Amino acid sequence: MNFAIVGCGFVADLYMAALANHSQLVLCGVWDRNPERLRAFTAYHKVKAYTSLEDLLADPRVQLVANLTNPREHYPVSRASLMAGKHVYSEKPLATDLDDARKLVELSEEKGLLITSAPCSVLSETAQTIWKLLRDGQIGRPRLVYAELDDGNVPAMNHASWVSASGAPWPAQDEFEVGCTLEHAGYHLTWLTAFFGPVHRMTSFARVVQPDKGIPNLSPAADYATASLEFGSGVVARLTCSIYGAHDHRLRIFGDEGTLGIDRIWDYGAPVHMSRRHKWTHRVEKYPLFGTLTGLGPKKVPLVRKPTVSGLGLWGKNAMDFCRGMADMSDALIANRPPAMSARWALHITEVVLAMQSPSVYGDAREINTRFEPLEPASWAL
């Protein structure tokens, strides 16, 4: 799969760090509308620079475009790429407007092209292990999920010093104006929709908790949001996102016969812990030391395979393979099979995230209308 990158900002270096994991992905070149950023990126990575987006899209070698631009540019860049006959892998979200996201999916279907969006962590060893445990009925019928994506008080951190490998600064203004929910809720939602199917109904609440983030003329999006989600399968979940609350990336799934939990949703090889529910469960959950002393506490479950992520200790110490979604698209085209991450699924995630971040626009209690065909687990996790 010959691909090109549009957008050489902070996240592009994380894709470059993960590229070594996938020999089937061949980078033809990159483009960025900022000439200085483009020069720094190409000099650091020793890759070709296109002269314009049109130049990139006119290259017949390029089969897929990795759209790593600012979220507000996702729609026009992805649309132009599809119109040029290219498959598209977009950073999250698919678009910042639901109608625009729907137009992209319909255009891709009309042209027989693939499009989907990050994150691709549902293809991680940890996610696939949890999915297999659920399929095998290891905790009985799952009924309730608690999911947290709190990053600590980011505005108070020294984020001005956060610089990528090629020298791109962390885009603080963009991050604060786009909002942490639109940027991060997908990490949990992609897993949960893969496990439990589409969200049918949801209730959400969002607010700007910390208006002053130290950037002049900032128009901040909600920095706290929470949603209660009801899946078609009957599972109910509570999802919380913030850049103010204490750092917490946990996922906990409660079933009739046991519970599953992880502490680090961003780690592709995070340990999975499982505990059984029995007459002593209430004591174990209330007094963790009791569980340790009696051996009744959560047990670490072997992952379905050894984590294959190289370059551990990427920025932020997140062991994430940012290229795994693109690699699966490449493998799917070669094998003439559907990709693991479908366009309709990406559209569904977009609808849920937008409704969670902006309940005043999309409604604080609403039916979710988009649907998708059930996702298939990775062949190596069956």
C-alpha cells in the first residue's frame, strides 16, 4: 500500500515511529500547508515533500491518504482525497459535523473506496483479549461498563514544552478548541461498539469547567463530558472524559459471573485483569487487601498474543501503534475482504462523540440513528 501523509504536525511523528511495524506500508511523501513545518518534518525523516495537496493527489502511485490535519480540515482533505480516487485513513474524528461525516461515507461507497478514522486501538492485543474473553463467556452476561478518559489538569501542565521528534509543538489551542471528548472518547467507544454493537440511545452532559486555559482569545470546547450509553445488546455504559480530573484511563466491564478491567486504554499491551463474582466478591471489591491475602482478587489474563508494538515509550509513554489501522486496510484490499474498521462504524462513532461533546447542539438525550455491520475480531485473536 503506497500512501502519503497530509499534515506534518505533532501526531505525524507518532505515525512515523510506528511505520517500522508494517513493511506493507510504503510512504511516497508528505505535505503540510505550513512550509516551515513541512521542511522540518521532511528533513528529520528524510522523506519526499509534495509542493501542494493537488500535487500529492495527482501522484498515481499514492493509493491511500493518511489525513493527519487539524480536525476542522478533516472533511475537505478527505473529500478531496476520495474525489481523486484515493482510500482515506483519517485521524479522529471523521469530521466535526455529522452531515459532513455522512457525506464522506456516502462518497466513499459511491466510488468504491475505503475510508475510516482513528483510533485503531481496537486492533490492539489488549482489546482483542477482552473481546475474546467476552465471546467465550468468561464473565457471564455483561451488563454494565465504566470507562474513564481523564488526563489530569492539562492546561496547568507545561504543555508548551511538548515537542514531537521533528520539532512540531503540541497544538494546545487546537486541542482546547476541538475538545478532549472529540479527541479522546473514541478510544473507549471503538472498543465498546466492537464488543457490544451500536449505541441505540444516550444521555450526555458537557461543560467548560476551566474557562481560562492561559491562551489569549481562546474559544474552548467542553473540557468535561459524561454520557450514559445504551447499546442494542442491552449493555449500559458510563463514559467520562476530561482534561481537568485526575489522570484515569480505566475500563471496567461488569458481568453476572465476573468482571474485566484494565488501567491503561492507550497501551496496546496493557494487562487485563479478571475476577469472578461469588459470595465473597463484595468483600474483595471493598477491601482489595482481602482479595490479595485470600487469592480471591483479580487475576492477570494472558494476552491473546505477545504485544507486537515496537517503539515503546513514544511521546507520553503511550505504547500505541498508530499505523495498525492503515495496515489492516492494506491487508484487506490485498485479501479482498472487508477492513476490520468500516466506514459506517466510523460514522457511528462520530455521531456518538459529537452528541456527547455538544449536547446543546445534538440533544442531551437522543436516539443514535447510524448503524454498522458487526465487526469481526482479528484472525490472530480467534
